[in-house]
Amino acid sequence: MATILVAEDEPHIFRMIDFKLRSLGHRVIGVADGREAVKAVSVDRPNLILLDVMMPMMDGFEVLRVLKADEATKDIPVIMLTAKSQERDIVTGLESGAADYVVKPFSFPELIARVNTVLEEKL
Amino acid sequence: MIFIVYVVGALLALVYLVIVYLLVQRAIRYRWSWYVNGRIQKFEPLLFNLLDTPTALGPLTHGLRPFDRAIIERLLLKQANELAGEDRDNMTQALEEAGYVDEMVGKLRSRRWWRRLEAASKLGVMKSRKGIPALLKACEDPVEGVRLAAAVSLAEMHDTSVLGYLFEAMEDASHWTPERVADVVWTFAMPQSRDVPEEIKASVRAEVRSQIVRTTDSKARQLYIRTARRLEDVEALDILCEMIGHSDVGTRVQAASALGGIPDPRSADKLIAALGDQERVVRAEAARSLGILQDPRAIESLAQCLRDPSREVRYNAAWAVNCMGPAGEDVILAAAQDGDSLVRNTAAQILAEKRLGVDSQRV
């Protein structure tokens, strides 16, 4: 069982991901914008972060840069959630330190497989 | 005097009624929104269960209140749009089992065109193959919006049987808006789509190429060429090289534009030759495409175009030369000192835009 921070501003998508991860026994922390994501990471220290790219206040790349610049949070693995039309952002995300990416719309078997892989690598 | 009192009284009564109406409407909307949110909270976990078991519909089909079916349909479509792969297929199965697909197929026979339009659009989101026969029939609907919605839905389902309709439609300006049809063809085979199998994309591109050569309608030919460019069809090079010499000006313009997307030496050769076209619009487009290709062999010919009588050609040529790296920049700097004021002004404009970080030709 891991603690996973999900930073996603679209409520329905967040609730779906939350439902699925909880059904697998994970603890889920949800935030809807970049600033809340940074705050939540420093307070809760999740095992993994699912980070949407397009978010209000601070986008996913900015959040990733902030987290990777902080000694306390730079080792927390991050999986980027990016929309199809922004596939070029995948390269940016991976170069900025993301562990993996998932393109929206996504399938849950793929998302869960990537989450499990990243969590296993971390352990 | 009494008349004035009556008028004022009537106006005040009217204002009062309007205020009451607005307040009641707001209260009803608030209450309705609260009710719908409550139903969404009830149904959402049941919809999430469908991800693993698409047939677990029980509570979603029985004991429903009025308007519940519409709410569930909306949630199912939203969820379907957010998912891919097996989860997406499960949503389609759930929509079929719950009867929403059949409902939309029935609505395609409605006498109200807006209901047919809604049904055609929703069937595309549902992605159920059960809807295909009805959608194909809807491609002959008397209302163009319905026909296009049906075509888009079939394109989203990768059903190639609609292509015949679409290619006929691109040449039938009396019943269709050809540009909108071209957009649907592009939807079918857009390069960045990960859902469409490569063989379908290839067959659409091949058909577009074939239509460029086959059609005798100049407007349709121009559209096909533009579609080939949007589909990034590099195999169209030979055909485009031929089309850039066509007797129709519009065809030559579109071919010049499309060649800018194919980085091949033959593209540059044909475009350099097109810089001598008698039509300024062809010369201007050829210059722009050479700037996109950034072939340094074109610098000399483009430099000559800086003296073209057309302002558009001069500007595009200067912009293109400026894209060619240090050799091109030297030409622009020299042009900025030229004795001819038209050449100097054009070069100065490009240099100013470069300083300001403006790139007017990039899309």
C-alpha cells in the first residue's frame, strides 16, 4: 500500500483515478492545482505523484521543477498525465525528471501497470 | 394625469413581474443543480464499477427517477471520452447494454433535425458498431449539419465505408460545404492520431492522391491538395511536382504550399522554378515554402525576388532568405543597403520583425 498524490484539476478524472487506486489499497491525496500540489508534497511526502500537465496556478512542469530542485522531494517519482495533443511535452517532462508518462485519454490497466512499475523501482 | 398614473403603474408592475421571474428562475436552477449533483454522486461509483464489469448495470437501469437516464447517459459519455483501450470498449458495451445506443439510432429517424444532429454526434462518442448502418443512412440526411455529424462519427469509429460519401461530397458544392468535408477526411487520417490504424491512414492518403489526379473540378482539386498537405503525405511528391505546373492558378498555389511540407530536393527544385511563375500568388507561395524548407540552393533565386513588382512576393522572399542561416542573413543585410527603396524597405521590415521576435509566416 502506497501514498499517492494525484494532482488533477478535472474533477471527474480525479474521482475515477481516486476510485481505482483506493480499490487497489493505496492511500490517495487529491489536489486540483499546482500550488496545492507543492504544498501537499512537502506535508505528506507521498510515495508517488501523478501529475497533470495542464493545471491552474502552476502547471505540471513548473511543479516538477520545484520538486526536483528541493532535496527533500527530488527523489519522489513522478508520472506525468498529458493530453494527446501535447505529446511533445512528454520529452520535456522526461528531461525534467519525470519517471514516466501517461497520455490522456488513458486506460486504467496501463496506468496501474506504470504506477506499479514505478513503485517497485522505488522500493 | 390619470393616464400617466396608469402607465407608471403598469411599468412598475412589469418591473416587479420581471424581478419575480428572475428570482424564481434562479431558485429553480439552483434547486435543479443541487438535485442533479446529488444524483451524480449516487451514480458515479456505479459507473466506475463498469470499468471492470460493463454488464453490472442493475442499479443504472432499474428504479430510476425521471431525468435519471439523461444524467446517466451524460456521465457515461463523459467517462467514455476520458478513457482508452479496454476501458473505452467497456463503456461502449455498457452503453449498448443499457439501451442508449438503440435510443440514439431511433433518434436518427426523428422529424426534428436538431435531435438527429444530437443523435449522430452522440453515436460517435459511443463508438458502437451497431450505430454504423444508421449513421451511413444519416450521411444522406437533408440537413448538412446532420450529414457532417454522421460522417465525423463514422470517422471516429474508423469506418471506411463513409469515405465514398466524403469524396463525392467534396465535389458536390450544391449539397455540401467542401471545406468542412475536407476537415472530416483529415479527421480520418490525421498524422498525430494514435487510434487510427496505419493501414487506414495510408489508404485515405492514397485515395486523396488519386483524387488529385482524377478530378476535373478545380476547387475540389485544390481541396484535395490542401488535405494531402494536412495529412503530411510525402508520397504525394510526384503528383505535387506535376500539379505545380498545372494550368489552374489555384492548383499551382496549393501545390506550392504543399511542397513546403515535403523536405526533398525535388520540392525545392520545383519551387525555385515556380519563383518565375507569371502569377504573383504562386510566386509568393513558392517563396514562403522555400523558407520553410530552408534549402540554401534557393538563396540566389529568392534574392532576385526581392525586386519583384509584388509586395507580397518581395516580403515572402525576404522572410525565406532570412530563414537560410548566416548566408541568408548576409543577403538581407546587403539588401538593407540596396539602392532600390522597395528592396531596402522589405529587408528593413524583416530585420525589424526579427529584432522584435515576430515570425509572421510560421503557423
